[in-house]
Amino acid sequence: MIEAGQKIPDFAIKHMTADGMVEVTAADLFDGKTTVLFGLPAAFSPTCSDRHVPGYVEKAAELKSAGVDQVVCLAVNDPWTMRAWAATLGVKDEVLMLPDGNCDFTKALGLELDLSAINAGVRCQRFALVAKDGEVQFINLDAKPGEFGNSSAETVLSQL
């Protein structure tokens, strides 16, 4: 698992925008920026939809006032699902909803979670990290599926 002091691994992910599919890389998201990256198991799931993403949308301005340049949500879903989920939740520019459909970036971070027992396959653990210029400053993990708190916007904000 990635730790404080390590660099975010390089990646390239296809992301759906209003202008169509574009490629997003680690350099695009992390070089020269302070980024909050939070990951969660699945789009449209209860905790993710009711608490995790809405918390970051609600606290986005406070996070930016605390020196954060951008907030990024990572989930092992396809680009169309992430775009539909963002629209359903009313996420605009506050949070970039980044799809990791093949779980490649999640695995490179060492943050995959096998939920095959509940027919959900390999997903992303619930986490939040802050990276400055691509170097992880800190990372918070919620220990078990269904837990929520360590990776919340409020917790991250309290650590900045």
C-alpha cells in the first residue's frame, strides 16, 4: 500500500467529460498541485452516495481555502457510470469523478479490495490521501468495508 513520502504511481485513465472521452494522467492531476484523492468501493452504493461524495462536495470550498487545488474521487467503475453518478449527485466542478474501470490505478496504489463474496469483484478500499506535487503527505484508511470516518472530508480538513 502506498505510504506517506512516496510518489503517486504513473497512470493513464480514460475520463468522460462534456467534450467526450479524454485521457487523464498522474502528471495532469498531481504535478505542481495539492490534491485530495479519495477512493471508495462503488458508485451508487449507500455510504458512497449518501455520505462520502456529498461530504467532499460540501467541504470543497473549505478544502481549497486550506490550500487544496483539487479534489478527486476514485472508484472502480467505468467512465459512463462515474459521469451518471456525478450528475445524479449534482457534483459539478467541486470533485473530479475519476473512473478506474480496470482497477489498474487502484492496484498500483495497493488499495484494492476483493468484494467477490458479495458479487462485486475487486474494488477500491475506502481511503483519502493528500499529495503535494505527487508526493503523498498522509493517507487515511477506513479499516473495514462499510466503515466510514477516517476518509471523510471533515477528517482530511482537520489534518491540513
